Amino acid sequence: MSNEIKSIHEFDLNIICEYYATVERQGPGSPEITLKALSFIEGLTPESRIVDIGCGTGGQTMTLAKNTSGQITGVDLFPLFIQLFNENAQKNNVHDRVKGVVGSMDNLSFQNEELDLIWAEGSIYNIGFERGINEWRKFLKPGGYIAVSEGTWFTDHRPQEIEDFWMDAYPEIDTIPQKVMQMQKAGYIPVATFILPENCWTDHFFAPQVEAQKNFLKKHAGSKPVEEFIANQRHETVLYNKYKAFYGYVFYIGRKI
Ligand code: SAH
């Protein structure tokens, strides 16, 4: 079985992008958890500059927008996601202060010490946690905050099958103390960390995909790459249910010293 499962890196980006455009979230999370993370951020004002990196179609950004009053810029690599993001901002009537722009997280064009808050839910892995928190730090004002969620091991040891899966998907996955240490070394006070509850995966991430997968297969009937991609997605759900005691997403919140 495991030999038939492809690495996520082998799939066509167009397929991944088209598929994820059909669901509200592109990673595990929930409005409640976005708000919980936001509760640790102090001192935001209507003048605050907030950036949501790897924002996707903006599920979490709209929650941020409704609960803060500053300017928010969403950045994502994929134009389709940014188009949907901006439509979302219109629908939520926050488009006067929430704008999506196409860009890459490894080549951001903000000024040094311009930002009050950097947000990144389930996306920093694209550049790597340690590189991201180090490279983005210069954009924050002193005392500014970073809040990111990241795939994390809960234990020192775990079964081989899940170890192999993550070593292929994202070898930088690590334990909470290691990630907190990286944050401290990068020049942040580790303000808070907490584990995302299971419903961020089950209700908010996997459940909407059940219908989306059926529709996607129907739309691309006969396409082998799409069938393989969906099989891979379903395998990820199976692995989560089997090994959720050993890994999950963790929010890391830091304040720039
Ligand atoms: N924050 C959203 C999306 C998470 S999925 C949510 O939680 O629902 C990861 C996102 O990172 C995707 O939208 C993907 O398009 C984006 N991404 C991948 N590589 C990127 C890069 N180099 N720069 C900016 N965004 C990137």
C-alpha cells in the first residue's frame, strides 16, 4: 500500500491549487483557534499593519479582519487564491482595509520594521519554520508579534509509518520545545504555544473535503493524476486518524525583542 502512495511533491501544482480553491480552508484551523491565538497579541490599533503570509483564500484572514481594526495584507503565491481572497474580503465587507496580493514568502517587499503583526496559519512550512521566523523578523517593529501554526511532533518517538510520511512531506517537523527554542534563538520572546484541537483537522479541514473530493473526481473523470491526488488526500486523513496522538498543528506566538 505505502508504495502506491506518492509524495505530495510529485503532484501537479495546478491540480493542488484547483482542488484547494473549492474548500474554505487550505490547512487545519478554525475561527475559534484564530481568535485564541489573536488573544495573545497586545497593542493592536486602527493604525496597525498586519500581514497574513500564505493566506490562501483567506478563511482565517476574514476572522482576523472582523476582530482587528488595522490594515491587513494577505500574501499568497497563487493568483487564483488571491482572486478568491479579494472576493471574500468584498463579501465580508472588509475590502477597504483587507487586500490580497500575489507574492512569495521568500521574497517579500515590506519595509524593515513596518509591521505590527505577522500571521501565517499552516503555511510557513513552505519556506521552513526556522528560515521563516528568522527572515521575516526584520519586517516587524520592535515589540511586534509573529503568530504561526506549524506541524509538530507531540512525542520524542513515534511509529515508523508516520515518521516516514513526515520525513518525506516536511522533514523540519519537530517537537514543541525545539520549535520554541528556535523562536527564542531567532530573537522573539515565546509568548504562547498551544496545540490545535482535533476538530481543526476533522470538522474544519477533512470534513469539507469529503464532498470536494467527490466533485473533483466527477469533474476530472478519467484523469489518472487527479485520481492519484485524491487517493493521496484520503490517505492523509487515514494517517491522521491513526496517528493523531503523535502529531498535529501547534500555534507559536512570539514577540520581537
Ligand atoms: N493559511 C491558509 C492556507 C494554508 S495552505 C489556511 O490556513 O487555510 C498553505 C498556503 O501557502 C497555500 O495557500 C499556498 O498557496 C501558500 N504558499 C505556498 N508556497 C508559498 C510561497 N512561496 N509564498 C506564499 N505563499 C505560498
